[in-house]
Amino acid sequence: MADIVDYMIIGDDMQLVEIELDPGEGIRAEAGAMMYMEDGIEMQTNTGGGIFKGLKRMITGESFFITNFYFNGNGKGHVAFGAPYPGKIIPLQLTDFGGSFICQKDSFLCAAKGIEIEIAFTKKIGAGFFGGEGFILQRLQGDGLAFVHAGGTIIKKQLMQGETLRVDTGCIVGFSENVDYDIQFVGGFTNALFGGEGLFLAKLRGPGTVYLQSLPFSRLADRIHAAGMRYSGNHRGEQKGIGGIGGDILGGLLGGDNRY
């Protein structure tokens, strides 16, 4: 049974979650996610259940190790975890989803002690071969709170029985276990080559809950990389400082830099 923890989400677009622990309670988090902790909080880093558990987490994009934080002081103890890039933190009470929730790899941030993080391969072979980011998913299991992170703005969709939604695979944050997940070819020669959305979309069929993100990290990284390549290929050979490079990258993200 998972520990019952209280929490507070702080911030807007660069959020962190502060967890409040009673004596003996614990929280587990991805290695490197902790921002600060008060006196009485003890940290233990391990594989979370043996080498096999660590290897399974590596397959899903997480660290081989997981860090557990326990409060062994008096009164209340607080520990905070920060998201790795701009976006939102989503609290998930797993009992609201039947004790299991499927999420995109590397979206896990932290969870109450007792929550298990497992591999969740997609059910259908097409999703496995063509799903891209959606091939290997994570399953969060237990009866307590878990927290996942997503980029940009979060959209929550409640799908009715038989209702379908087609989504860019990278824009999926997660969904309840009863949602059917598959991959669908975009179709059309010009759509496939010039649509800019990839050859395949994820098809989600209800009933169930779906969380989407407006700015997947992969999309953000692609734009930064493109802006960086444009800077490195500057034919005028200008030498720029950090501010100039940052301006080029921001301009590339906003789509307003057409100088080259």
C-alpha cells in the first residue's frame, strides 16, 4: 500500500512539486529530480528492487537508479522535485484510474513510496514498429499519488465509449489503462512527405482519460537543434556571445528568424 502524502505544486511554466511527509513516510523519484529537502529527510539511492528493475527503467528512458526520500524527523518534512524543461506537473491519484496509468517514457517525476514503475509495451505490433516515441510506455501501478511532467500546455480529454482521437505520438502524456492505443498511417502522398507531422499518428479509442501536451520535449529539441545548425552555418562568420546565440535559438523557436 502506498504512503499517503500531501503536496503543493509551485510555479506556472517552470513548475516544481513540494511533498509534505509525516514521520516514516517516503517518496521515490527519478535520480536528479530533487531540488531541495529539509532536515530529517534521508536519501537512499538504489535500483528499486534489483538489477532487473533498474534495467527495465532504463528501457523506458529513466535512470538505472531510483532515489527514495524518507522523513525520519519530528513534525512535518518537505522535499521538492523540479521538472527538467518548461511545462506542467500532473498529479495522478492512481485509484481514480483503477490503480494503473500508462504514460509516455521519461515523463515520470516522482511518486509515493509503494508505487511501482513498470514497462508497458504497446498491445499491437503496428504501434511497436511505427509508434516512435509511443513504442515503449511506462505503467504506474499502485493506490497512491504519482506525478508526471509534460511540456507546454496540458489538455485533458475524457473519451466516451467508442470515441476516437488521432494524435501526434509525441503529444501524448498518458492515458488510463482501458484506452485502446494503436498507430494509424497518415495516408496520402503529399501528407506523408510534406505534412510535417510524421508518417503515423496515434489512435486512441475510449472510454477513458487522455492527457496531451502542446510542446513535447522532442519537438522543442528539434527546433533548438535547427536553430543551432543555422547559427553554426552562418556564412558571414560572425562571432556571437551567449546572448546572440540565445536570440537565434529563440527566434528559431518562434519561427521568426529568416535571415539565412
